[in-house]
Amino acid sequence: MMMMKKKKKWRKKKKKSKKKKKKKKKKKKKKKKKKKK
């Protein structure tokens, strides 16, 4: 049982790194303002 618990923790850590990557992509996006004549 102890080994299974350790495996679950490792999986959770991998998911966290994926979330961080998504945040970086959001920062790169820039909103462009359209100018009206």
C-alpha cells in the first residue's frame, strides 16, 4: 500500500508542471485594440 501512495504523489507532481505551462501561454497572448476612424 505504501508504494501505491508514493506513485500517486508522483503523478500529482506531473500534473502541476502541466498547469504551469498553460499559464505561460496565457501571458504570451496580447490583446490588440482596434482603432476606429
